Amino acid sequence: MYASLKSIGAYVPSKKLTNQDFEKMVDTTDEWILQRTGIKERYIAADDEFTSDLATHAAEQAIERSGLDRSEIDAIICATITPDFFCMPSTACVIADNLGIKYSTAFDISAACSGFVYALSMAKAFVESGMKKNVLIIGAEKLSSIVDYSDRTTCVLFGDGAGAAIISATEDKKEAIMDIHTSSDGEYQDFLVTPGGGSRNPCSIDTLNSKLQYLQMKGNETFKLAVNTLTKDVIEILKENNLTSDDIDWFVPHQANYRIISAVAKKLKMSNDKVVLTVPKYGNTSAASIPMAINDWYESGKIKKGDLLLLDTFGGGLTWGSALVHFNL
């Protein structure tokens, strides 16, 4: 029995925030943002629109496209760093309730931008062990809730959105998720961090006044480490599976920064026409980035059934991962 990516779905909120909008908010320019990130716009959830809402919309689309009845979903994994609630309940439980799915396994994982690939690896293990048949995995983020919109170095980078996929059992090896790598290195935990709110810096007037509830990033250090780590991980997973970049139909990197994507693709000798690029219109949506990118390319008619996707991601923790996935929708 193999695990197969059977369906994809995504959702973005209606409010768009352009680089021109940021010119009115902080000391920046459209040219500065484009040169350094490749981002032109991003979408921002409404005040009464939560991570679980974004995730539910994406999940509904993925389930509908899969042809499954909701009762056939026997596990829900939500990857997010912006859960509805600090401790409990999990966002996955809220999503399950929104979908009317009862008694399924439901839990969140926190692996930042690598969250979807981490969730994919868990879904693969669930299915191939025989424990589950149909696993709904979701990457969903309301990053606007943890971004300091007076900090020009970070606020221009992030957007809100959600992506979802159905991982199902199959006996056809040609449909299988071939391989997944996931790794971490806590030595660099301060590269991407939200310092306040946890047991280390519990919520207080002092933490709020110090803005510790907001995302902080060491941009230059993260950039350098991301390029080298992502390249190394892809080289390893291709080698272990006796593949080259020529065997890949689509390279789907985490959509954080165009310069990172371009540098990694160049090092891998990956043809530009194989690189999935959505960062200009969505920005960095963390755990939602890769499924949103797959969905975008699918809806545009580019990704087709049977295509081999190479996923590659890097995020806070630090965490990273790669995957070789056949697309079967």
C-alpha cells in the first residue's frame, strides 16, 4: 500500500495589500520590495476571519475535488504557526467541526514554513502503515496576526492564506509519494522567532510593550543558510532516488523570496520553466506556501495528473524538508 497525493485546494482572503499600500505605511518603496523579495502583493484576512476559516475553505475545495465523502476523512493535520488559540483547542479540531467531521484524528503541528512537508511525511506514514486511508493535510496561516506593521524589514514579506491536500491509499506505485526528507537544527532558533507568549516570555504588559508577540527575523543570515540548506537537501533526495533535475516536471520551492528561489534553482541547474513561482502575488504564507503554489499551477492548467513534483522548503526552528510527489488529481 502506498500514499498518494489525490487532491489539492487553496484559499486566499479578499483583501489585497500591494507594495504601493506599504509606501503609505512604512518607509519603503515598491522598487525596494521588488528588488529584495520579488513580492508585488499579498492577501490579508479580515479581523473576524481566522486561520481555521482560511483552512476550512481550502479543505472544502480539496475534499470536493477528491470525490470523497467527508465521513471518509479519518485524520486531519493542520500545519500552522498562527493557530486560532494559543494552547487549545487545536486548529485542526476547529476545522473538523467546521467541516462536520467527527471522531477523526485531528491535531496541529508547528514547523513554520516547513509545516506542509512535515504534515505530508506524517500522512504518508499514517497511510503506508495501514492506520489511515484518507488524510487531510492543511497548511494555513493568518500571519498578519503576528506581523508588526511598523517594522519595514518584515511586514512587507508575509501574507495570509491556506492550502490543503488529500493523501490517500493506493496500490499503484506510479501514484505514490516517492520520498520525503525532513530535518531540523535548533542551533539557529533565533533566526526566525516570535519571542513572546510562550513559557519563556509569558504574556504581560512588558512583553506587549516590547512587541515580543510579533515575528522577528535575521534576514541576511536566514537567506544565506536557506540557499545552502535547500540546495544540499534537494541534491541528496534526488541522488537517493536515482533522479536528476531533468526527471522533475515541476520544482515547487517554499515561496519566501524570489532571490532565494532563483539562487537555489540556479545551483540545482533547474530550468526556469520548471520552477513554480507564486511569491509575487501571495508573498510568504509560511506553511500554506507550497500547497497554495501547487493549487495555483494546477488551476492554471500547468500541473497535470502524473507529473512528478519536487517540493523544497525551509523555515523557523530551523526546519527544512523536501519531497518527491506524483500529482494524481
